[in-house]
Amino acid sequence: MPVVALLRPVSPALTVLVALALVAPPRLDLHAAAIDTQITTQGLRARVADLDDWTITVGDATTDAATQELAVEVWLRAPDGSDHRRRLPLAGTTKEDRSRELAASLALLIEQWDERSPSPPPPSSSARVPDTNAPGPMPAAAPRARAWLGLGPRLELARWPPEGGVDLLFGAWLLAERLQPLLSAGWGATGRQGLSLQTVRLGAGLAAGSPLARGRWWLGAHAVVHALWARAHDSRAATLWASSSELGGTFQVRGARWFVGVRTGLDLALPELRVRGNTAYLRRGPVQWVLGVSFAMILGDLRNSRGRVGR
């Protein structure tokens, strides 16, 4: 069978796994112009003992044209994964006053959620009297559907040499983050002794699982079916179409605006590809072990996002 020029296989990206273990997701995103980030953070940590269990994002809100009242848009993700959104007016005249005011309001909102949770925290020896001018109880909201876009390396191995490549993935967390519809595009290559095999794939699939560790992790299983185009090259070239179906498990470590995901399992390549060059021979399939890593940006809610924080 005719085929093409040597492409060296992509080496395994082991360093990304180290990065996955070392990088901790950010929990506070306080970027509103009306407040001082450092003062607000200090005020929150002084008032809330379990602040690291929450994800808090604060952004600028539209100023009321009639009253010229300053306000911020607040998004809080509770330890149980539920989302809460509020518009908080700020009466302070300086950044320092508004920052302390915001820290007190956020601490009260968190305290009110703790009082409504099934397992209330133990009573504190220094009970604080609620401020009658502070915002009222915050209505609980179901987690919104959020989309994401990720890019990262992939390694496949059934026999030597291995196949390396890059994957582009688009997905979304739906139905209380139990399901993730997936769109996938990827490129891969392997080669030896002047014979190369390159593949391009397009496909779609579904992952099913559950958030863990108060929403910071996501663990589940996935299945993605691809249409695969292959090109072999040595002194001459040949192309063909095949299928590539990936079955395996998915683990994601999530922050407020990004996540790192690792997936592993089996790639079912049908029909099996067998390519013979002038001096070398390559096979792909029928079953290959696959490992992929994705660095993804969380794009926000899929629904109407008017008033969304952090745009």
C-alpha cells in the first residue's frame, strides 16, 4: 500500500498532570471598580471562617440614572453547588467604606445560608447582631447551565510507536451538572522509518457524572463517536475514512472561570488501519488506550445572562 514522510510521535505530556495537582482554583474574584479588592478580602476573611468553601464573584452594576446610587452585582456559589445572585447597593462615599460595607453584606448573606442549611454550624461565642439595613434573605437558585471550551494534548498507545495529538473540546454542564454534551475535534500523528500516518477527527458525545467536593470536582464517564480521516505517506500518499469511538472516564478540577480535565479510556478504531510503506509498517486499532488532558475556559451561562457578573 502506498504511503509518506516521517513524523515523530508526540511525547506524553506528563508535566500537565503535575500542574493539575499543584494549581488551586481561585475562590474570590472581586474586580468591581467601586471597591478595594484587598480591603474587601480582609473584611470577608475576618468575618467568615469557612470562606474557602465559597466561590464569590463581584462585578460592577449599572448605576441608577435617577439616584446615581453605586451598586455591584454579586454571584455566590455555595458549598452545595447552588448559585445565588444579588445586586447590592453601596452607600459609602469612599472605596474603603464601600469595601467594608460589601464585606459585611456578603458575610451576612453567607451566614443566612448557613442558618438555612440542614447541618447548621456550631453556635459561636461571639454572636453578631444582624444589621436591619443589610439585604434580606437570598433566594436559592438552581445551578445554571454553563458552557466551556478546552484545548489540550492526547496520547494513544496500542503498540510502538504511540500516537500523539491535540484535541479541541466544547461542552456544557446540564441537568444539575449531571450531563455534559460534548463536541470534539482533534489531530493526531505517528510514524517510523520514513512512513507517517496523520488523522483528523470530528465527533460528538455525552458524559454523565456528578459534581464532588462541593462543586470543585466533577467525575463521570464519557462516550464520544468520531468520523476519522487518515492520510498515510511514504514515497506516495493514500487517504481513507474510518470511525473512532472513545469510551472512558473523565475527571475535572474546576475553578470559577476555568478547569483542568483529564480523561482516559479506550479508543475503538474501526476498521483497523494497516499501512505499509517502503520499509516500515503501521497499524491503528482496533483498540487503543487513550489519555487526554484539557485546559478549559468556562464561558458562562447558556441561558439569558443579563446582569451576569464578571463579563
